[in-house]
Amino acid sequence: MSQQLLAKVEKGNLRDQIPEFRVGDTVDVHTRILEGDKERIQIFNGVVIARSGSGTREMFVVRRIVQGEGVERKFPLHSPRISKIEVKRSGVVRRAKLYFLRDRVGKAVRLREKRGGQKVEVIQGEEVAAKA
């Protein structure tokens, strides 16, 4: 009973338009910043290294390198402070959490990019690349 009630309350606070992104994708997160009585939008771009939680409690962590120093920021996915999330690149990863990127520097931080526009089909044991 309490789980159903909690689900109904959370449903009203969920955002409708969330782009499909995964761990390993490079994203731009547009955040609303209040400075006095003015509001401006600040863009934080980087690689998504983790996603956690569910419902209104879902969070994601974005990491980027600023002047040789790693900076991570954790965002609530359904926050009203986030105005927009843009997916710039999709990376090929085999992990759910990319915490190992914290120890890497330079070119070792880069992830392979997913090839867009090509879909690989298997026909009778032979791989055939078809354009989508």
C-alpha cells in the first residue's frame, strides 16, 4: 500500500522529456543558476561515469577535466534546475560504472565512439553491414 502511494506521489514530479543516454556518453547539462534576482544557464559538459537510483531519486555523475584537474558533478535527473540535457557522443563501454577513469590521464581517458548510421546484421553466420 505504501509503495503504491509513494509511486503516485513521485509520478507527479517526474520529467517528461529526458533524452536517452547511458554511461559512457558525452553530454552537455544545462543548469539554471540563480545569482541574486537574475537567472542564467550554465553548461557542464563531460562523460557520464555513473547512473544510480530510480524514480525521482535517480542521479547521474558527469566527469570532465578542467586545467588538468578532474571535476565531477552529481545531478538529480528529474531536478527542475536542469533545463536541458544534450547527448553529444555515445561511447562504447562494458561497465556500469566508469570509476576507473579517475586514475587515468591524457589520452587514456578517451572512450571509443559508437559508430552511428551502421547496423550490423548477421545473415546465416555471415556479418553484413547495412546502412540504417
